[in-house]
Amino acid sequence: MTIDAFLAEPQFEVADSHAALFHALAEPTRLALLQHLSTGEHRVRDLVEHMHLAQSTVSKHLSCLRDCGLVTARTEGRSSWFALTDLRRLTDLLEVADDLLETSGTTLSLKNHRDHEDLEDGDL
């Protein structure tokens, strides 16, 4: 690596909003909710039944996804209906993630990734 490589300007900007978005996408249950919402609009009750989770758990995850702008909610009577904000862009983002992993030759599993959390700094 040359000294010029250290003087180069960053090739992209990062923001706290990027970290928040990727944090929302990093949770398997939230990804499963997004996948189910890709079939169309659903009530919280429907999502609870489909996911076999407590209503409070589904609501907590939906709140995170809504805060990040990934889902919208509308009220109809006493029910809240949730839908993806932009199915096409979410699909594009996940396809780009697949391409990045394929290009890097990296095969990831959630179990192996979580095993890294147990390591002390420098233990890799």
C-alpha cells in the first residue's frame, strides 16, 4: 500500500441513520416480519399469528421498523395495518447485500457471526 492510499478521500459518506437502518435489518425477527409484509398489508394480530410471537414482541419490532422508515402504519377502526414503505428499494438493498457477499466470497451464518460476539478483543 502506498502513502497516497492513506491520503485519499473517503469514497462514501456515513451517517448515524445508516447505523440505525442496518441495526434494524440485523435482527432476524425483523427480517422475517419484513419478508411477510412483502406479501401485502397486515394487521398486528395477523403478524402475531403468523410469527407465533407475543403481541408485545411483534409491536416492539414493528416500532423499530417504523422508526427507520421501513414500514408504514395506518389505522382502521381499532386495528393498525402495517405495510412496507418501499418494497422495490428494500428488495434492491437485499439483492445488493447478496451481491456484496458473493463478490467477497464470504459465506456467513448467523450462528458463526454470533460466536464472534463471545470473543475478547484481539482473539480472532
